[in-house]
Amino acid sequence: MSCLQTIQDYALRSVGIGERLLPREDFTLCEQVTLIGSGMIWNIYFGLIAIAFGFFAATGLALAKNSANPWLRKPAEFVIYVFRGSPLFIQMFFAYAVFVVLKQSLPFFAPFTSAWLGATLVLFLNTTAYTAEIFYGALQSIPKGDLEAADAYGITGRTRFTRIVWPSMLRLAWPAYTNEAIFLFHATALVFFSGFPVWGQRGDALYYASYFADKTFNPFVPYPILAGFFIILTLVVITIFGQVGKRLNRHLPQVVVRRPGFMRTLMR
């Protein structure tokens, strides 16, 4: 079987398109790269959904924690503390056990025992808690002069938040939030190794890497391939978030760093 045929057969296998059976022997490098890359579809899905919804939920949670009203502040502090204080791996196990128990009495919870929904919910809650703490710290660090200037100009309420508070919060929090996004994508590798089962051998990238490592008794091929895919994904995240960060800080003066020339360095 040619590598092109292997890609056609297994590139979308993790989402149920292509060959149903996994290769059993004589594993080629192309098969390992293709199947592990196919599993990355699930890792990207988990990360994108959790970030997309967690970003806005974290903003609300950070505002609640920053509120002077204890009825808003105390529940927000509790949620953040619980999800930041417990390991994500344990959260996966616990959530799956709870969803299975609820499924027995309430069929409505049946989809939550699947990774596409249940694990995504856990990742969403986890990244929401961590991001909310980052945003809360940024809210505390907003220069008081900006807020006083807004008050002086009579900018209050929603306009004050959308034009002054929220942009300043994002600018201050963005470097740390970028690290949280990278961590979240890396954490997606825990999904099928925690509690949520793999249906029809349609797992994520780590599932396929472990499959090849178990079959070949050689972890030095599939796991470096897996690491390479995550490194590429990390570079994509850094690039996208870096562009957003530049956009957020476009109004600030940019420091131009003049690199010394070759001859100047040589003379030194």
C-alpha cells in the first residue's frame, strides 16, 4: 500500500471516515504519522470548543470575583478554587463517574458520557477557572489613572467596561492567557486516558500513539511523532495569539530593536 493510499484510508479515521480496522502488523512510518495526525482532529476540537466558550465564561467569572457583592464574589471564588485546586485528570474521572450515575436515572445525561460532550465540558470548566483567575489579576492591575480619566469624562456603565476596562484587561492578561491556551491543548491528551472511553477505536492522537507503541514495543517512533504534532500545534497557537496580542497593543509605541551588523560585532 502506497503512502498516498494510506492517507486516503486513515486521514479521517478518528471521525469515522475511511477504514474501520486498524493495521495489525508491518506498521509503516506513513501509517503511524497518518493515524496519529488523524487523532489530532479530536485534540484540536476539544481545545477550540473549550477556549471559545471558556473565554467568555471566564470574563463573567472574573467580573463576579472582582465584584463587591458577596453573593457574586463568593460563588466565583469557590468555583475557581475547586477547579484550580484539583488535578484535571481527577476531574475527568469524577465527571465520567457522575455522568454514568445520572445516565441511569436520567437518560438526558447519556451524551455526557461521551468524550465529545462530557470531556469537553470538563475542559471548558477547567480552562474557565484558570482563565478567570488570570483575568481577575489583570482587572486588579488596570492603572487607576485610566479609570479616573474615564470618570472625569463621564464614561460609566457598559461603555466604561467595553471601551476602558475590558480592552485594558485583555492587554494585561494576554501573555498569561496564551500560556493557558497552550496548556489546554496539551491537556486534551488526557481525555481518552482518564475516564471517557474510546468508541470504535476512534481516539485522539495519544490513543493511536499508545496503540503503535504497544504493538511494536517501540515507543521511540510514535511518541516523537506525537510530540512533533503538538509542537506544530503550539506554534500555530503562539502565532495566532501573537497576532491578536499585537492587535490589542497596536496603539502603544513599538520599540524598534536595531540588531548589530556583522562587521560591528566582529570589531567588538
